[in-house]
Amino acid sequence: MKYGRPGNYFSLPNEVFLLGLSPGELAVYCYLRRCESHKTHQCWPSYRSIGQAAGMSENTVCKYIRQLEERGLIIAEPTQVITKNGIKRNGNLRYTLRPIQVVIDEHYDRQLEQLEMAATRQRVAAAQAKA
């Protein structure tokens, strides 16, 4: 049994599931992975294209793009295009998908920092309770 044409798929690192992404974040990230160039790890889909593929409004896509940026999975940069009339206009955002191992390492570092801060707060509270 054949499952489609060769090359008609994209890979998704298993580590993505360790990050606790919401279903919407995961859908947008998957679409960006589908569109990315394997050489540059970049792509330029519009909010509309992403929204149509993921069944979301453009505003919702924008929200999830911001969240993916905050989590460090992607970098979104504005681009410009020049029309036939020579007028500069804003283009689609250029998305760069960061290496997943770097993202995972940063995620664990943040978690460790939070645990250390919580432990420090507990020690301070215990010391104040004794005093």
C-alpha cells in the first residue's frame, strides 16, 4: 500500500511535544514546518494562508505567531516588496524556525530557573517563620 508521493510530507521533531504547546500553537508551528526551506529553515506564508490551512482567523494566527516567538520556536521578521509601480510595501513576515534542541535547552533552563526561585522563596519564608 502506498501512502502518497515521495516527498509529500514533512518531519516534526518529537521534542516539540515536550514544550506544552496549545493545539493552536502546534497547528501554526506544523504549517510553518511544512512550508520551511530545508536549507535556510525559513518561509514566508501570509497570515491568511496559515489561517486557511489551520482553520483559524488571521487575528488568531497572529496571536499564535507571537506565542511561538515568545517560546523561542520561531523568529518573525518583517519584509518589504517593491510593486510593479516601484512602490515599497510591507511583505509577508519571514519566519525562521530555530533548531529544536536549542529551544528545548532554553525551555529546560527556564524551568530550572523557576524551580530555583521557588526554592529560594520557600527558604526565605521558612527563615522568616522561625524569626
